[in-house]
Amino acid sequence: MTKFFRLLAIIVLVVWLTVSALAQTATGPSSLPLTQDSGVLTLEAATEQFMRRNLALEAARLEVGVAGTERISARLFPRPGLTVSAENLRVSGPTQFNNLYEVGVTVAQPIELGNRRERRAELAERTVAVAEAQLTDVLRRRLFELRRTYYETILARTILNIERENRDNFAELVRFNTVRFEEGYIAEGELLRVRLERVKYDSTIAQATLALRQSNVRLLELLGETDYGRAAMLDVAGTLEIRDTTLDLEQLRRTALANRPDIKVAEAEVARAESVFQLERSRAKGEITPFVGYRKVGRDNTALAGVTVPLPFGNRNQGGIARAEAERRVTETNLLLTRNRALAEVESAYRAYETAREQVKAYETGLLKQADESRDIQLAAYREGVVELITLLDAQRTRSEVRVNYYRALFDYQTSIFQLELATGVDIKQ
């Protein structure tokens, strides 16, 4: 009885804490956690708020609480029964009523066979284990989504800055050609063409600004915010860069099989299915029902006692046992499938990591420098009147595309690291 009240107190406390947390959330959005020195959102601060306020994560936590309530009913005993009876009530005949009638009160208490109560308790614990493993899996997937979105915001901001720089470069070129036109060195058509290219960058910047705004909105959603007007002012810390990381594919495979939360979920499902099977087998043994009572027969007071024993005929829960056995085989197959999928995802993420790393190195070892030099040479040649405007425009576009693609390769590299963390279930040190 003491354990029961202790468990009830714990459940009440959990419910109270959950309601309090939801009430705080309902009062309105709190300020985003910003660093004191820079005033921008860091990944660490975003992760902290995500852990507190993400709704999908909160729903998974509540599922654990729901599963925990199974412990209460699992340890309860069957309810006793009370039977009040009256027999031999005289209708006619020579025997006096006081010598004939019988009244009685009987109390019966069913006793479950096959350790059924212990089986239920074991099943309840394994049901909670499944819910906890599912919570861990939800946390893993949502954290990946948060980190990817965070770096999408960094990428969108970087591309926006590149486009703004291109616009400023063309603004300078417009001023240069305006002077040349006024001095009669170029025709008006060439000046108009440069101005047109400058206007095109306004449209490109508008699209880049929209992409950054949309990424900020997705980030705010993951953080549990409801005031999406903050997306216009939100700024995040960090840059896209590559760090030397040595990874071993075979070690990653072993790590995934040992640590992935979805594998833990599948293993917990197998254990739970085994508990269900054992519980169904225990139900096949039925229950015995001892009873005691009082009976008054005429003027005499008597006591009675007995027991009801199930006979081994008819329904012995064959259907429940067969269903539990089939479900157990299904969970075992799902476990094999989950392990195989984990290995496939590790392989895919590792190859993506290798490809992204090689692409970044290719840009850093030559392409970026070559694109800058080509644009600088063409710009100098154009100012001297050696090359046509179209040649300079091509060099400028090539440089812009190379820089954007370089940062996209950096983003792919960072995302591949996150995918490896998602595939293995552990953080990768960089």
C-alpha cells in the first residue's frame, strides 16, 4: 500500500509539472535566448530553448507519462465479489417458514494463476521502456532538424551578403561607366546595360532576403515561438567552415548498432512483445476463486467456505497466445529491418560526407582563387578598354556562382556531419 501511494504521488507531481510548463508556454512567447556580448542567437542557446519548448518533444514526453500509468493497473489485485442470497422461501407446504428458509452472504476473491500480476508489472515496465526509447528517438531527429535549419539560416545569410557585395560592385561599375559616358568614351547603350545588370541584383537580393526570412521562420517554429514577426530581426551566430575530422566507417557502423535510438526502440518492442506473450500464456491458466460466507438456515447459523477451480476445457486463451506469438515475430523482424536500415543510412551519410569534403577542398585549393583572379583581370582589362562588357559580366557571374557553390558545399559538409550523428546516435567531435 505504501508503494501505491508513493507511485500515486509521483504521477501527481509529474502531471502538475507538465501542466505548469504548458501554462507557462500558453502565457505567451518568451524572449529568444541571445548571447550577452553579440546579441545574436547561438546554436547552444537555440538547443537549450528547443529542449524546453519544442512541441513535438513535449508530446513525446507526455507519451512517457501516459505509459507510466500502466504501472498502476498492473499491480492491482482483482476485485472481490459479494453475493447475498435467499433460498427455500416457503410458498406452500407443511414445513414452517422458520425451519425452511436460508439466507446467506458470501465473499469471493479471485486469485490469478500463472504469476499474472507479475507478468502485468513486467509488461508495464517494458511499455515505459518503449516510450522512453521513442522519446530519445524523437529528440535525436528533432535535434537534427534544428541544427540543419540553424545552418540553413547561416547559408541564407551568407548568400545574401554575397549578392549585396555583387550589387555594390556593379554600383561602382555604374559610377565608373557614367563618368566614361559623360567623357564620351562609351556609348549610352553600354551604360544602360550596366545599369540593367545592377537592377537585376536588386531582384536577386530580394529573393535571398526572402530565403533568409523563411529559414528564420522555420527556426522559430522549432524553438516553440509563436511571434513569427521576429524572423525579420533574428540573427544567428556562426559561420560555415570545414574542420579536420577523421572518421572510420567500420567504427561508425558499430556505433550505430550500439547507440541508435530507433534500434533501442525496436529492441524494447521485442522485449515488450515477449512480455505480452508470457502474459497471454498466464491467462490460459485462468484463476481460482476461494470464497467464505455466512448462512442462516431456519433458526441455525452456519458458515460456508469453498473454492472455484477452472477446468482444463474450452477456451484456454489459444487465440490470445497465437496473436502474441505472431506479434513477437513481427517485432523481431522489425528489429532486423531497423538494424539493416541503420547500416544503410550510415553508409549513405558517410559517402555524402566524403563527397562534400572533397568538393570543399577543390574550391579551397584552386577554384575560389581562380574565379577571383579571373574577375579581377577582366575588370582591369575592361577599365583599360581591352575587353568587352560581356566578358566582364561572364567573369563576374562565374565568380559569384563559384562562391555561392562553395558555401553550399560547406553547408553540405556540415549537414553530412549532422546526418552521421543522426545515423549513429552519437555526437561527432569536430
